[in-house]
Amino acid sequence: MELEKLTNKEEEVMQVLWKLGNAFVKDMLPLFSEPKLHYNTVSTVIRNLEEKGYVSHRQFGNTYEYFPVVKQEDYQNHFVLGKVVGGYFNDSYKDLVAYFAKQEKVTPDDLREIIRMIEEGE
């Protein structure tokens, strides 16, 4: 399945659903940042996400419990990380790591740990 880029509101709803794992709309509402999304808005967005193949549901009487079909990591790898690396680092993960090292956001110990993880296939 080819993933479709989500709107900001769809991403916001997916972030909450990824965090909860599965949820009814009413259970999601308290987790949104201000300004809070209205119940009807979340319901509409969830249905759009279902049409796009990101979400599915289980029916319990008249209510639906929703759950993510697309993993957060898959979405991030496809859209978020790919966009950052492609747009700012010429599609080079090496340049990305070098940037963080130069900005002193990554320590030499962090880099050694990353190298160990790569070598061990983690």
C-alpha cells in the first residue's frame, strides 16, 4: 500500500491514536493540545484516515473502537525523516549525523553507540 501524506489535523489525530494503541473517539479527546478538537471533528478525521488506510475499527453496538493500521515508525520513515533528510541534508544521513555532531547535540559516546548498533545490526 502506498502511503498518502496526511494533513496536519490527520497527523494530530494519528499521534493520539498511536499513543493509545486503540481508542474510542471520546477517549482521544482529552489528549489533544489546545485548542481541543471537537468530537465531530475527530470523528470526521478518523473516517478520512480509515479511507486512506491508516486506521481500522471494531464495532461495539453503535460505537467504534479505532486502531492504527500504519505503524508510526513507518509513517515517520516515509514522510517525516525522509522529508528532513531529503530537504535539508541532500538525502544524506551521514550529513544529518554530522550536523548534529557539529551542533554538539550528539556526543562522541553517542556516536560510538550508534556505530556499535550499526555493526551489530540493531
